[in-house]
Amino acid sequence: MKYNIDSRGYYGKFGGAYIPEMLYPNVEELRENYLTVMEDPSFQKEFNSLLKDYVGRPSPLYFASRLSAKYETQIYLKREDLNHTGAHKINNTIGQILMAERLGKKRIIAETGAGQHGVATATVCALKGLECVVYMGEIDIERQAPNVARMKMLGATVIPARSGSKTLKDATNEAIRDWINNPIDTHYIIGSVVGPHPYPDMVAKFQSVVSAEIKSQLLTQTGKDAPDYVVACVGGGSNAAGAYYHYLENTDVKLIAVEAAGYGVNSGESAATSVLGKEGIIHGSKTLLMQTDDGQITEPYSISAGLDYPGIGPMHAHLFDTGRAEFVAITDNDAMNAGLELCKLEGIIPAIESAHALAIFEKKCFGKDEVVVLSLSGRGDKDLATYISHFNLI
Ligand SMILES: *Cc1c(COP(=O)(O)O)cnc(C)c1O
């Protein structure tokens, strides 16, 4: 069994590029060039140097001793929360801005839901002096005012998507429309391991630095480069793809994917795609997605803005389908409690997305000598208002 992408752009039966004909030249240009560009030594050199001096990599692999003592296992946190801009998303946007530059693009577009990917994109556009247009649902603009302000401070233009439910999927539609109209000079930076081939593979490769670092850090710290488990939350699946990447074919390493159950998987207010999703096509790839019987996309719900995506990337659909990864759904409440617990036990305020992954320790028992590496995908500063209202903190 093979878990990574094949030469046709599929993970098992998932993936591919299901796109309107008018988008074909853009996607095809990227597909023809991405591997050559990424493997070029000058690209590698600039990518690695920016990851080091701008993002602050390598991010630490931290042995969480009090958390480990409580759950009687060996827990290591991969500290993506310490990256510049506060999450793993910057690894991908740095890679894609360098890709855009080498393909001669002058203008960058992106879609954003909660604004985290928009901020990471606006950041790298400022870094490179490229024009940046971010599409965002009108409702999300109201809900996420601080991130809108950040994007504007970084020089981006934020365009409201006023159609449909005025959220992420509508912003994505607007971005795609823009790309069709600007095929020559514009690169579309997608924020997760989703979209038509080659995006899922390109983003996974940019994020794979995470598991490359885990391997060498774990070897130094424990004498073995492979843990027993890797745990990560899954929205689209990019932090998970990065944390799993170099372990995909090593089946001694068990993979756990944590999805957002919202109020509960059967509550009608959830984002647990592996449980609720069916095969379908979203944003140009064949994957699992939440949809009605007649194929309309269901609006997902989670307390965490980064996890309320109605699909998962095709890599994760394949990991689910083959049983390579175990999928677990965590409710809002359980995630919030796990987030607060990390604050008290380790002095780290996690993003609510990452708190979903942390809740695994209440759900599942690990052996006392087993090594569990958990992707702490982001920091909780952006979620303070949600923590405050959930726990009545002021
Ligand atoms: C966006 C985000 C996620 C979810 O995205 P993936 O592509 O699934 O990784 C998770 N954690 C944080 C902190 C995020 O900002």
C-alpha cells in the first residue's frame, strides 16, 4: 500500500484536478513546473534560509513533562505555535511566494475563512513586495475584525464575498473567478492540502519540514527517530500532512487525525468530515466532504474557525479510507477543556484547533513508555475572545 501521491496526482482514489476548462492553463502551468522549481538548489537555499531567519525554524520539539505525568505516557509537542505569525501556515505561504516569484507572477490572491491564511499570505506578500488580494466572506469579515486589520496593515486588499452563505466557500469561489480572469500574472495561494493537483502535494511538501525536524529532534532526544504515534488536528489537513509526511510509509508509526465534532457528530452542528462526509468533489479535488443527498455542500460548524471546513484534503481521505490513520472527533467542550489544561500544566496557551488534538489524551490511553508526538499547530492569542466567553474569564 502506498500512502503518498502517485504520478497522476491521486492518493488512492482521491485527489486529481476537477477544474473548469478556463482554469486549466493556470493549474497546468503549476503542475508542469512545481517539482522542478522546488528541487532547484537556489529555491531550496532561499526557502530554508527564510524558514530559519524569518519564520524561526526549527521549531522546538518540547517534552511536556507535566502533561506526560498526568496521562502516564511520553508526550512531545511540536511547537509550530512559536513560528512567526503564530502557526504552521507560514511554512506553506513562504514556499508558495517563492514558487510564484519563480513563475514570474506579480500578483497574489488567496481566500481566507477565519483570516489566518489571509494574514500568512499578506505577510509573505509584504516580505516580497507583491500585490496581495484576499477574498473573505462578508460574515467572516465581521467575525474576524482583528485579522482583517492585520491584513490591511500588511498592505493587502481584502475583498468581501457577498454571495451564498458569505463564508469560506464563497470566498473560494470569488478567488477562483479572479484567477480565471487573471491567468497570466496571478498566483493563487491555497492555504491547506486541498484544491486541484498539484496543490495538495505542493502544500504537503512545503509542510513536510515539520516531520523532517521531528525525526532529527526525536533522534537527539530519545535515540530513536520514530515515535509510536503522531497526533494532529485536521481542518483541510496541512499541519497533519506536515507532521505525518516522513512517517507515511512507516506503518510502525500510528497516525491519529483529530477532527472537530462541534456540538457532537450527530448534532447537525459539526465538522467531522470523516464520519459525516461522502465521496464528492470540492475545490477541484475528489475527496470526502459533507454534503446533502443531492450533493449540496453542508455548512460545517466548529468553535474553532480553522477546523470548520466541509471537506478534508485527498491525502487524509485516503488515510481514512485505508485505515492508515485513526480518525477521532472531538467536541467544542472537550477541546476547550484540553486547551485550558495545557495552559495550567505547561504554561502554553494553544490555538483552539490544536486544543482539539490535545483532547485525544482524555479519549485514548497510551502506554507509559510510548512516545506520542503532537502537532501544536498554533498559539491561542487569536482565540482569546473565545476562551474568555467560554470560561467566563472576565
Ligand atoms: C488553519 C489552522 C489549522 C487547520 O488547518 P490544517 O490545514 O488542517 O492544518 C489548524 N491549526 C491552526 C493553528 C490553524 O491556524
